Amino acid sequence: MSENVLNFQKKREETIEKKRRSFERLLFQNFLGAYTVIDAHETVYPVELIDISQDGCLFQIPWNFNKDKKFNDDFEIKMRMYFTKHSYIPVIVNIRYGKEFVDSDGQTYMHYGCEFDKSLPSFDAMRNFINFMYSFAEHSAIDKGDVKTYFL
């Protein structure tokens, strides 16, 4: 009989997580730009953020097995999280893992899971942004157009 009992808390958490990931994709594709300094010449490269949490982030870069070199675990990367065209929050991440990923369009990427260096003062701004994303996912509602809105 207990197999048929629904765990509403677990279902609620799953729904919130689904909304958070959807909101993240929208933000990462349309609002938040991420760039990283990868080489010794301080060249800035774009990366695509996939996921973000209080502990770290997951990003991807196009990958060619024959010519690209994989980052080692614990490799430190300086990242710039752009919120406007000219302003960003600097963060430092350490690579925890890297794995090849083939997207549905056939393009191959390298996914890197990273851990944030939380000792940087600038991480406080990222922490607040990440908290906002989690809170937004929990408390936001979908506008289904069922109520008229009037603006003065």
C-alpha cells in the first residue's frame, strides 16, 4: 500500500528544479554571457554555460578530439560572467572533470564541471545571483494570459 503514496515534497522539489533549469537556459542563452581566459596570452574565449549552483558550474566548448587539448582536473580558470555588454563579475573555477558530449545536432563538445573559488570577494555577487535564480524558480508563476493587466 505504501508504494502508492505520493511524496508531495519530492514532487514539489522536482518541479522547482525543472523550472530552475528552464530559467537558467533562458538566462544563459539570452542574458548572461560567460567568457574565460584560457591561455597564457590572456586571450578571452566564449564558453556556453549549461548549469550553475552555489558550488560550481558546468560549461561546454566545441571539441575536436584531433586538435583540442583537454584541461586537467584541478586546472584553474578565470571566468567572466557578463551581465551587460561591458560589465562582468570575475570568478575563478577549478576543473573537477571533463567529458565529451555529442549534442542532438551532432556537434561534439567538451563538458567541464567546475568548482567555484568562494574566497574571492566577487563571488558574493555570484552567490546572490544564484540565490535569486533558485528563489525565482521556487516562487515564480507562469503567465497564462488569464488575467488582464493594465498599465497606467
